[in-house]
Amino acid sequence: MRILIWLIRIVLFALFLILAVANTQDATLNFTAGMAWEAPLILIGFAFFAAGLLAGLLLTLPTSIRRRFEIARLKRELAVAQQARDKDELPPPPPFI
């Protein structure tokens, strides 16, 4: 299975490398106020890919942080419940959120 995954990665890398070599001509990206960016087409494509990746990561950041806090809270509740079980006590009921 690992060999198959590495084979797929190598094939994808080779395809992207061929795409990059085939698109080396200059392209102009026009912004507002007369500003323009002239660069190879693959560089412009990579810049937009990186910007999309960064935007996606930033959009998932609040959910990820919220999940980490929830996991930490649940671990604390589990530790309290295990200590209470060791002492043969009933743990306090969990708060309703």
C-alpha cells in the first residue's frame, strides 16, 4: 500500500513538473489603479494556489481551536471521574452547555 501511495505521489509530481515547464511564458495580471504584475504563468498559478491554501487554513483555524479546548475540557472531566471512581465516590454531573 505504501508503494502505491508513493507511486501516485511521484506521478503527480511529474505531471505538475511537466505543467510548470510547459507554462513558462510571461503573463500579465492587471490590478486596479493601473497596477500590473508580469510573471511566468506557473508562478501566478502557484501564487493563487498558495493564497487559496492559506485562506482555507485560516478559515478552519477557529474550529480547530474550539475542538482543542473541548478535548482539554473532556480530558479534565475524565481525570475527575477517574479520581472519583478510585475513591468510590460519584462524580459531579457534567455541566449542560
